[in-house]
Amino acid sequence: MAKKIVTDLDVAGKKVLVRADFNVPMKDGEITNDDRIVQALPTIKHLIEEGAKVILFSHLGRVKVEEDKAGKSLKPVADRLSSLLNKEVQFVPETRGEKLESAINALENGQVLMFENTRFEDIDGKKESGNDPELGKYWASLGDLFVNDAFGTAHRAHASNVGIASNLESAAGFLMEKEIKFIGDSVDQPERPFVAILGGAKVSDKIGVIENLLEKADKVIIGGGMAFTFFKAQGKEIGSSLLEADKVDLAKDLLERAKGKIILPIDSVVNTEFANEGDVKVVSVDEHPEGYMGLDIGPETVKLYEKELQGAKTVVWNGPMGVFEMENFAKGTIGVCEAIANLSDATTIIGGGDSAAAAMQLGFAEKFSHISTGGGASLEYLEGKELPGLAAISNK
């Protein structure tokens, strides 16, 4: 069922509640990466231009006890947004009450207000993250319409997304619409050949994704720590590499069901310890030395994956190929990132998390069709699961 988007709403003169994803990294009260704020700008600017009274809110970090509030205020976000919009963003350091209500009621068309971190409501019981019906109803009472632009929390049923949407006419913002279009459409209606690349440490984190993509992709390329559980399933020696012993039978079953669709590394970069320095060397996956752990895919694997990607029309990548935070084990992730970025005439999508961080760090962000803003949400979307935050948005 198609969802309403912000352009389907008549917002002029209306109080429009906007759930954004402003869960940005902070250090000593300073925002260290404002990408999520920048991604929210198109929806906010549209609402301003259409004469809405814009009321923004988000969570920031985890807040369980009073002490957790320190450094978790959205005030720095409001200040940064104000400079990006070149317009005042009024900040109200409350999540409910007369002060907030008065400030909202005093808004004029085109003005913007932001209220405090929604997770501050989790201190006396999980009112926000537990989707407390009273809280969702109260927040809904502050506005006339609701726009959900926070894909990063769409896999969670919270008061600030599902709770409000249950009580108000709602629509997806432009960022949410973009995530639905790229991730949903690319997996469900891909232009072929469709290649999925999955990395990361554990098979258990990606079981649902692998199973769903084996049904839909033409090839599933695997890297990262989870490759070693597949090697064990093939009877190979893996030294002291990461292993999920309880998932070996599952890996064996996936390989049998894949009928050749799963492509595994052919060499690894190994070390005697989990550290950047040491006895680092490249070995064939068929000759893994005892006492060594695999920390990256090797150069021959990078060449193999480049070859497997040639001609692909749709590529979805989720998870790094190795411990890319360490220089000696970053080459695999860099190589795969370059290979995808250099594909011509292909829709290329990164499903959030570490792979998104890697592409940005390596300067390849502009070369991808889409980089998801939601790690957990994109992973569940790739599994084919229904996302509560998305499901709650009004249908067209």
C-alpha cells in the first residue's frame, strides 16, 4: 500500500509535527557529524515554504536515568539547524507542559520550533521507547498533522512515531520516501543482475537478510568475520578467526540452498592477534595457519569481487569486509567500496551502519545512488520485515 508523503498534505497555516532523526554523534557538546541534520533539510524547507508551523523533535542517544541527560540535549542540534537554514529555530527544553504548549501556540506560519530529546521521557518508565499510548496521544495533541522523516527509528514502535501516527493524519517526509524507494524497490523490483554484498562480524546478525536476499538476488557476496563460519561449514581450518560454532549447521544449510549464489573469499589478511601491528600476512583460505585470525579479505578476493560485480544493475551493500578501523585491515573494504562506486549505469545502495561510515570516510559517498541513514532499520527492511514506524503512516 502506497503511503502518503508530505506533498500530499495541505500544510499551510497548520501546526505540523515532524519526527526527524537527529541522533547525531556528539563530543564535548559539539556535533562531530551533521549528516543526519543535512538529510532532514528538504522536508523542513518544504514545510517552511508552504507556510506550515514546524515543530521538530527527535531522540538523541540512550537515556535511562537522570544522569544520562548530560550531553543529550537537542539544543546543539537546534543551533546547527538554525545556521543551516539561515533562520531561527526556537528551542524549548521540555518534552511536555505549558511552556511547550504556549510556544507552539504562539508560532506563526513558516516558523520553526524544536523540543527536547524524546528519550527524556524514558527516565520514569519507558514512555517513549515503550510507545506509551498517553504520551503518543499528548504529543499528537500539539499539532494538526504529522510527518515522519526518521527512517533510522522506523524499525521501532515508539510514542514519537507510531504513537503520534495512531492519533493524527500522517505522511512520510522526503528522506523516508527516498529510503522506501531505494531500499524497498531495489530489493523487491530490482533491475538485474542484482548483487548483494554482506559483511560484518556475525552470521547471526544477518541470517534474515541472507535468507531474504538469496530469494531475490542473483549473487550474494560475503565478507567480514562471518565468512569464517561459512568456511567452517565447508570443513576448512580457520585458526583463531571469529567463529559462531552454533551457526555452522545453518551456514552449511544456506550454502546448500544457495545453489552457487553465495560467493566467499578466496584469501584472507591474518594476524596472530586483534591488533593493527604484528605478524600480518596474506594467506589462501585453504591454507589458514593455526593461531592466526582473519581480519580482512585478501587482494585476490577483492579482484574476484570486482569481477563478480561487473555488469550488475542493482547492488546493495551492508557491512564491512574486515576490521576497516585498522589500517592494515581496511584494504578489503576500500577495494569493494571502490569497485561498487566505479560501476556505471547501476543503482548502488549502502544499507547504513559501518559500511555507510566507511564510504563516507573514504570519500565515496557521492558516487553511490543512496546511502541509508538507518543501520538497524535498513537491515530489517532488507530482511523483508514490516517496519512499525513506516506501517503506521497514513495510506494514500
